[in-house]
Amino acid sequence: SAVGRGPEVPFRSEAYRISAIARGKELRLTLSALDPASALSQDLVFRFGMSGSFRLCPAAELPRHAHLRFLTRESPPRTLCFVDARRFGSWRLGDAWQLGRGPCVISEYQAFRENVLKNLNDKAFDKPICEALLNQKYFNGIGNYLRAEILYRLKIPPFEKARTVLEALKDQEQERQKKDPSLTLMQENSDLLQLCHTVPMEVIRAEKQLFDSEHWDNYATFKNWLQCYLVPGMSSLRDRNGRTIWFQ
């Protein structure tokens, strides 16, 4: 679109396939020409900001703020659109994930867990746990509503020092490994790091129930799933980064 902030995509093909893979808060699309004689392909890596999403709609009924459009060949055609009203989202050319982002909390759970526990001396963990949870170097995929839900379920005070909260997990893990080295990480009782995996997985597994693709502005079911974030009766404060943390 004329107001899109991302780069022009240098890819032209009459028939191509779109495939995608997610890692943390990023999504990589690969456009591949269907012509077997063509090696034409293009990778794009998206970050979604606060309002970015993909929507499939009739080409004649484009939503506002549709900054990239992929047309189908059916009649009448439909369009897969990258929609971002606030324009905080972005895309860049190439297949490289953003530097400085740690293992994904969803798809790389064990590596994510190890990355946190072996780096607790990092000054990032001098901060309150609610702020540390938004550090994508260690918690790649955790955002504002997820941190509130995770801390609420474990009754962890949001402004407690992150290292204090996490060092106990490191000690417990070392003890478990001494007793049974074959113990897998996902066999543990739920702790903060495990909830960083399981809570977003609840949203992913229940996407049909939480998000109605035909009614994008209807978040009633999603709001009912929330236990803390934006829930009446909960407290809220701004952290030092200006982000609002919800808690009990």
C-alpha cells in the first residue's frame, strides 16, 4: 500500500505457494514459484507490533490498512492481506531472524529453558520479573498479556527481582538431574518457565474458539479466557518501560 512502511517486495509470479514458519514473535513467509522450471523464491520476516495480523478476504473488500496483498487466482479472487492499523508491525526481506532473540518459548522449549537458567548472572535479571519476561533475548514470544497471565497463575509478585524468582528453579533442576538424569523437562510440575510454554500453547490450540476469523473485532471469547489481563478487579501499574502490568 502507499502508506506501508516496509520495503517493496521484488517478487513477481503468476502462480506461487506461500509457506510459513514462526519463531517467537516473528513469522517467516517463503514465496515459491510453482513453475518447476523456475527457482524463483522470496523470504519475508514479519514482526506484528500491537495490531498486525493476516486476513483472507474478498479482493473487492479489502480491509483498511492492508499493507501487503497476495491475490488468489480463483474467481472472484480473494486476497491474503497483512493488516496493521497502527503500523507498528514490519517486514524485511530475507530469511534471517532478528539478531538478539533467544530460542522460541513454543517451538524450542528446552533450549529456551536452558538459555534462561544458564545466564542468570546477566544484568537483565536484575530487573523485576515482569520486565524480564518481555526481554526477547530470553523470553522470545512472551508479550504483555502473556506475562500477566503467567505471573497471575503462579501468584508471583510482578515486581519481585527476576533472579530471585528464577534461581530457585535452577537449584530445583540441578537436584532433579542428580536424582534422575533421564527426567525430561516437560515432566516437571508447572513452574514459571514451563508456563511460558504452556500458556501461549493454550491460545494456539484453542484459536478456533478464541478468535473467530469471520468476526475479527469480536474478542469476547478471548476476554473470557483471560484470568488477569484487563480483568475487572485486578491491579495495574506501569513498569519502567512504560508498559502496563496487570496483577492481583
